[in-house]
Amino acid sequence: MSARSFTRVGIVGAGQLGRMMALAGIPLGLRCVFLDRGADSPGAAVAPILLGELEDARLLRDLASQSDVLTFDWENISAGALAPLAKRVVIRPPPAALEHSQDRLHEKTLFSRLKIPVTPHAAVDSRADLDRAVRKLGLPGVLKTRRLGYDGKGQVVLRDAAQLESAGALVGVGGLIYEKFQDFRLEVSIVGARAPDGRCALYPLSANTHSGGVLRYGIAPFHNAGLERRAAVYFKRVAAALDYVGVLAIEFFVVGGKLMANEMAPRVHNSGHWTIEGCATSQFENHMRAICGLPLGSTRALGHTAMVNFLGCMPDRDRLLAIDGLAYHDYGKEPRPGRKLGHCTILKPLAKQRDSALRNVLKLVHWR
Ligand code: AMP
């Protein structure tokens, strides 16, 4: 073990992301402890869990005292909850990265400052702001909560003036952003890890298909050398500006052949799940390596993959397992409409084999 590497990892949130991180840590000799509300959280199957609220000051102190480094399955922890921990434990990714990603307006401001194109947008805190934003940016547009929105939650597409009235309820909540609707050809994401010394290991691009604001499936590597180069430049700009350590994901719309950043996630990301089977080192392992100060692993793709999410209900497992080259992931969560319950990944030597297997998988997966 090198002098500066860590072995005890505290993970705030024990969802599927935390579970896959902890699983990746086991062969590296790392020991994880979670903090989460439910004894039945996905992570509880693989590591001990402190039970309670994610921002509970006493439990966070307890988690910090059992850890060399703290990291996150859930990135919406407040700066106030993290501040007292900073002198007790190393926090990776850095709290500033969490803060930027928690607010869509701050996130877009950061992208713009770094000369990364973003959707034209305006802050909306009142009905008058909304009218002004719509006059300036036009319809259609997307009205989103600035904070705590994910998987299409807390957002509404406005297509005509009549809808402005019904959007009033959301406006009452305050802290919104109105974005011009992007007629994108494609959504892609870049996932990568940055080590404490600034070295980066970036995965190939993934092309992602969303519906209702939720990722349904993705294919990777998405071969487009121009977009990949650009995405890597943007990734490194963001990661360096935040002095980032760990895995970071940035999602982009592809508009007119150009990348437009939509949002970033200061953590491992659903669009990177394919790396478990599809790359020499998974995003989860590279996150653990980065935050523990271990050398980053190769992000080389091992073939052509597709990743399909299980949303709302689980598919017929046995029929999926009969598909050659398919890996099945059940997060062990209670089914609820729209909830991410698991995913599967297909790995094939050729893109056309992957595409044909993907068509078969999509016949067997039903989203609710
Ligand atoms: P978000 O929560 O910002 O990641 O949005 C979830 C999904 O909604 C995105 O992946 C897009 O498919 C869609 N979406 C979000 N913002 C826009 C936009 N400005 N224009 C068109 N589609 C959008």
C-alpha cells in the first residue's frame, strides 16, 4: 500500500450506485460503510450500514470516524451538513463539485464560464419571470426546478401559451430555470475518473435514449471521434476547475453536430453502468481507485455494449439470462412506477451483434 492510499470508505447513500461502488471495492481490499435510511437499501446486501437521515449530523460524524475518505451515492447533501466533516475526513469528490451540480443554474453558469455551450436559459422565481423568459427564449421550452430534480422529476415541457397557466403551480415552488427546448439528434454522455494528481481516465462516449426524462437504454462505445474529443476537452475543463477527484459524468445534447452540456453528475452514473462488463476497469472501480489514491485502471472497451434499465417492474429474468453475453443486475428494490430496479448489459464482439441482441432485450423489458 502506498503511504497516501486509503482503505476505509464511507458512502453517503446506499442505493444501487453505492452498492456497485462497494462491490468494486471488495477485491481492492477496501472496506465500505454506508449511511442510509433503510435497512433494506441495496447497499445493505454488501456492506454495513448506519441507519438514519442522510444529513443527520451525529451519524455523519460517526460515518466520518469510521472512514478515511467520504464519498456519495446521493449528491444532494447540503454544504451545511458537509462543512463540519471537512476537518475530520477527506471528502471526494470535493464539496464544491456537489454544490455546483445541486443547482442547475450554477451548473450552467460554470459550464458557460468554461466556454462549454449550454441551452439558452433564464432563472425563474415568479410568474413575471416566466413570462419574460418565454418572451425571450420562445416556446417550446422546459421549466425545471433548479434543485433536487432528477430523472425528469420536477420538470414540465411548455409547448403553448395556454400551458403557462398550468405551470403556475411549479412556479409557486420558486427556484426554477426555463430552458429553450432542444431538438437534439442524440444525447451522449462522457464518464471519467480524475485522480488526486490530476490524471484523468475517460471512458468512450455512450449514446443514451431517454423517454419521459428517464434513461431507458444506451449503447457504447458510441463511435464519433470528433464528439468524443470535444467531450473529453470539456470533461477535463470541468474536472480541473473543480479540482475534482473521483468519477464525474457530463450529459450532452448533440445539436447540429455540436455538443451542448445539459447536466453533470458528481458521481458514478447510470450511463456508465455498461463499463462493469464492457471495459477493462468499471466506473465503480475507478471511482474507488481515484478517491482512495490508487492508480486508475484502463478504460479500454472490451467490445460493443448496450445497457437497458429496468424501470417500475422487473423483466422475466430467465428469458434474459438465456441471451448470450447478457449480464443481469437486480438492485433488490421494491417495484414502484418509474423506479430504477435493475439493468442488464449485453457485450458483443461486433456492433451489429450488439444491436440485434438489444432488439431482443427490448422486447422482453417493459417500463412502467
Ligand atoms: P435532465 O433532468 O435535465 O437530465 O433532463 C432529463 C431529460 O429530459 C434529458 O435527458 C432530455 O431527454 C430531456 N430534456 C431536458 N432538458 C431538455 C431541453 N432543454 N430540451 C429538450 N429536452 C430536454
